Amino acid sequence: MPRTRQILMPLAAVAIAAGTLTATTPAAVAAEAAACGVSAPDRDRRQNGQYFTQDVYLRTGPAWGCGITGTATTANYVDYHCTTAGFTYLRTASSKLGWVHNSYLVGGGTNVRC
């Protein structure tokens, strides 16, 4: 039977996001978790459109560590609400709500802040 090794994560983990290398401290992880479970107002008044660059996960908050509430495809029409922390809150034409990282949105998402 092959032996396996357990790799333990140090207190200060390293994360790679959008092509940059950043250190993540326990305080940053806690702040990210606190951001989950939030919605945002519809401040962007542009028309609905097909704005996904690929199929995406809809998250419960503006952070990678937030839970996934559903998925959407490039065929979905989307209504942007606003953006914060590199994520855009949006509603699909089928009324799914969630946060999507701006790198998965045409033009980088909305520029209307939450």
C-alpha cells in the first residue's frame, strides 16, 4: 500500500489571484469569511446582456472562499448590480443572484461600486 503525506497549511498561507502573489494572514481569511452571505443594491442601470466569458459559479459573497449558490452559463443574460473587492453582484435572467469574480465578466464587470 502506498504511503501518503499530509501537507499542513501554515498560518500565513500564500494565495495566487489574478496573476499576483499575495500572502494571506489569518485576519485576512477571517475578513473574507465575514463577507460571505451578503447581497448588494442594484446600482448599475445598464441593460441586461450576455456578460459571462465562461460558465461560472455564483457565490454568496465577494470572496473566493464564499460558498457556491449556483452556476450560470455564457448563454445567460445578466443584470449587474454593483462591484466590490474584485467581484460583481448580479442577477441572471432566471433570477439567480450571486457574486462573480470580475475576471469572468466581459469588460471586467461593472464599474459601479456597491
